[in-house]
Amino acid sequence: MIDGRLELRVARETWPLAAPLRISFASIEAVDVIAAELRAGEHFGRGEGIGVFYRDDNAECGAAELQRAAEAFSAGAAYAEVFAQLTSYAARNALDCAAWDLKCKQAGRSIWELTGVAPGPVETFSTISLDSPQNMAVAARARRGVRLKLKVDASDPVGQVEAVRRARPDAMLIADANQALSFAQLQEVSPALARLGLALLEQPLPAGADDALEAYRSAVPLAADESCFDTADLDVARRRYDVINVKLDKTGGLTEALRLERESRRRGLRTMVGCMAGTSLSMAPGFVVARAGVSFVDLDGPVLLAKDRSGGATYSGEVVTPPASSFWG
């Protein structure tokens, strides 16, 4: 429970990337976010939401929803009532995470104490942008860590993975197709990807057009990203995928993210925690999910930015130390 009358402040911010991030259906040069500050008396909590642009959700529509939420809080509405009215993924994530931060501040306890998750550093995968196989190999050689996540597409997924594998025979590789492949192409390339030691292939087929996976045994484990947003999607996703990618901007905050992670593992699935390219304010709640028991951690969003928020997470190669509770949680 959150104690006291609530006040919500909302800001839209743009954070440029250090270099464009290319995926199969977009090239991203900057990230637009919502920064939410939820106040109750002398205490306040912060949250950040980015939205799911391929579901027509963004910072603009999310901020508009949160402005209406701010008006409702000013009129004395309760938190649960206001949150239930939100439909924007960005708005729900920003407000839910701000509420968790506020609860921590009011209770004088850390997020680790409130959730029962043990604190500590995590080891994240490092994202390599979609490019020619040769350029992806060059990027892989420049990375310090041994966990590499490759953005691939339908043009040459085997060649892209093979080039990085030759450049980094020591690395654990996962790849993200972002819905780019057809089922026929997946059947063709998965044995070769398995021979290259690919540990995971994310979202090979378009969401909503992946029913063929129910009768298919892939040579490479498959992860649901765009095909699984929250626990409502889990019954279908578990018949098609081996791993569930939990992202706070898809689940609408930490509350549902922890529920999805727990329910996925209860049903025999492995889990990963992923992110959009956001600041450490987006990543901070994700570290709680990462420490909850996931098999793969992909929380390198701040590394992709030209700069991060002051006091954010500390990245040393692939080892990441979450920010202090004074920053969030």
C-alpha cells in the first residue's frame, strides 16, 4: 500500500544513442522516454517508461495518459483506481516503477527487502547491431565480455552468426531476429545455427503468425519476445517457445514482470530479462527480475546511449552493478 495523497509529475525526455541501433525492422538513433515522479508528502519515487513502438505505444501517448492520471490523483483518486485505467505500456511501466520506489522510501527499506530478492551484480549480454557479417565481426572483437547478443535479419542469419563466431570463438552467442524470418527459413537455418553454438534465438517469426511452432522442435532454443507481453500470453507462448523474455515495458512495470518471470519458471520455461534502450532508471527495476532467477540477462540499454543518468548502474565489461537505493529502490 502507498500511504498518503498522491501527486504525479510527468516529463518527456529524449536520450540520443551513441550510435544507431539497427534491428530487422527499424533503425533507432534516440530513445524517447517518460520520466514519472510520484509524490506522497515528503517522499517521492521515480520511474521511466519507453513504450512498445511496434504496438503504437510511445512516450507521447504515455505522457498524455499520465497527465490525466495526475489530474485524477489531484482529485483524490486512489492509486489502484488510476493505474487500472492506464492502457499505454510506457505509462503503466513508469507509474508502477515509481510506485515501487515510493513504497521503498516510505518504508525505509530497499527494493531487495520488499521483494525478497537477493541483491548483487549481474552479467549482461552486450548487443551488436544488425550490419554486414564483416562489420558485426569487427564489433564483436571490440567487446570485452563473452556474452554477445546479435541482431539478425532474414538476409543472412547464418552468415551473421558465423562471422561473429569466427571472430569470437570464446563467446556465448544469442541472436534476436525481431520477427524477421519465415517458418520455412527457420527450419532451414536452425540446424546451422545450432552447429555454430547459438544458445538462443529470439522471436524468429512474426507475433501472431507463429502457431507453426507448436508442432516444431527447433535445433536452437527459441525465446518469445514480441509474442509474450504478460501472463495473459503465457499459456499460448509455452506451447511454442522454450524461453520467455520478460521486459518491463511489455509487462507494464515490475509488478507484472515478477509475476511473469515466476509463472514462466513454474510452468517449466526458462526466462530472460530484456530491455529497451533506456537509461539506468529503466534498468534499475529490471535488475530485480534479473536476480530473481533468469537464465539470460540483457540489460545493456545505458551502454547504448551517448550518456546515462548520473548515479546509474555501473558497467564493467559484462558485469553490471545495480544503482544504489538512493537512485531507485
